[in-house]
Amino acid sequence: MPGGRVSSSPVVHPWSHGLVQSTSVLSTEPKPQLFSAGKPARLRILILGGSGFISGNLARRAIQAGHQVTIVTRGRRPIPDGVEALKADRKQPGELSNTLLEWSLKQPKPLQPFDLVVDCLAWAPEHIRQDLALFCGTGQTHLVVLSTDQVYAPKHRTFPQTDEGAVYLEDQSDFAERRRCEQMLLCQDKTRRWTVLRPTIVLGAGGRLDFFPEHLHDDDVAARLRRGEALRLAGGGHFLCQPIYVGDLVELILACPSSSGTTGRILDCPGPETLEIRQVYEAAAKTLGTSLSITEIPAAQRLETHPEELPWLCHRFYPHGPLRLSGLPVPHVSPGCALREQLA
């Protein structure tokens, strides 16, 4: 291994293709089996994120399942128990790379590649470039990238929506950037092991209720419901959705390395039930021991002043078939159960 100083020369990481070229042990040993005698093996997992809503639930579940978990975080939120936390801001040039290198040099023995890397923070193509450069050189690491179902162009959605013939956003929005991340992965050769998961509305412990106009980014939705205030919902909240429980999403992520049908796939992740948005809020109000009151805001009126909200003002409905065909477990926890956990 090189010394402890970080130089300005090209970085060779212990999990990158460069070390495999120069280390015969890694290049000749067989890849570890993810499952042995029907029992999941202990995976080495790296989570980019790890302290947020989805990533925090993922870290905790992975620890409970006996996996070895390292997270990369900016250090602004509490860290889940049992994980090894590295502090880095990937938006700062070289910071993620150098942090990982410095950490690797402190280890008592050379590191094997991670079995699973989960990027919960891939918001721009340069983030995918980082993932590919740092983690995907050997073909041993399975990269899972969390995207969003809102990459589809709202005016061209089908019912149900599938990837076949789909039209995607191409503007300068955050959702279009997520699609450009997906496209970068689609251009990779088949030796790279990756999967993109597109969750819909995610419910569960640590989740929020600010997922629909006019209450996007509203920290007080639950409090408003408790006080009996009317929610101002565009279109009355009559748009269809399929909320997924965060625990179901976590299980999908953890199952990717052992499911050969997920490699090189982009998969929508709908929950088990199809509801109108207003019904989700009704279930939340019921959980809080109150009833839902809605002030309907005409969708067209809302869009006149907030055209960027169009991706929310459409039906978001997807088949479960692609998940089944990929070998992943189909989500099964109802929105009602998820909300009871979320609002407990």
C-alpha cells in the first residue's frame, strides 16, 4: 500500500480497477458468493448518504441484517448506530475521493472492493462519474443509484407508465438532471454492475407529508392536520399515486446484488396500492385521530404561477411486472401501515 500522504497525482483506490491490475491476489481470487447455504452473506456496503430519510433507514436495516456498513455524510445529521461514518461533501472537488483514500490507508490490511455501493445523492451526471471512477472498475461491486419516478415528461405520460417508448424530461430541472444520470449509466459497457431504482412517494419512519402542491417543502403538514386545518391541494388531490414503504424500498436495494436480473436495469418502484393523493392525506389524518379537510386549488390555476410543479400534477401509476421479472421482491406494506409508523 502507498504511504499516508495524499498526493496530487491520479488516485488509485483499493476498490478501483487500478489496484486489481497491480495486485494479483485480487485479480485471481474468485468473487465472493453473496449467498451461502441459503443464508445471506455479510456484505461490505458503502452508502453515499446514510443519515437521511431513505439512506438512514437503509443503514439501520443493513446493520440489523448483519452487514458491514460504511457511510459518507456531510455530518449535519445524527449518524445511525453501528455504522462507520466518513465525513465528506462530494460537491467539493476531490473531497470524496481523498476522504475515501485517506480512510483506506488507515486500515490494517488492504481493502476488498465493496459488494454494494448505494448512491442516495446522485443529483447530477458528475456524481455518476464519481461512482464509476471510484467503485465500478472491477465488476465485483454492484452500484445502486436512487433516482425518481418524476424523470418522465408529465405531458407524455402513459397509463400505466412504462419505460417502453417513454418520453423523459430534457429541461434544466432537477428531475431532468436525474434522467441524465440514468443515461450516463445506460452508456456503460456490460462489465459494470449497476441498477437504478425509481421510488415514488416514500412513506415510513422519518418521512414527511410535504409531497404535493401547495404543501411541497411544508414542514407543518402533520401539525396542520392535527389542528384540523384544511390542506390546499392542487386539483383537490385527485391524482393517482402508489406510495412505497421505506422498508420495502430498502429491501429492494439490499436484494439487488443477489438478483442477476437487476444488472443494467432501471426499475420503477411502485407501492402495493393505487390511491389518490387525497386518500393518502385522509389516511394520515385518520392516523392522527382527525379528519381531512381540503381546499381545492384548480390545477390549471396553480400551474399558471408554478409551471415547475407539473411533474406532481399528473397520475403516477406503474406496473409491478418489471420488479417481478428482475427477481426483486414486490413491495407489500400498505400506505396505511407505513403512515402509522411515520406518524407514531
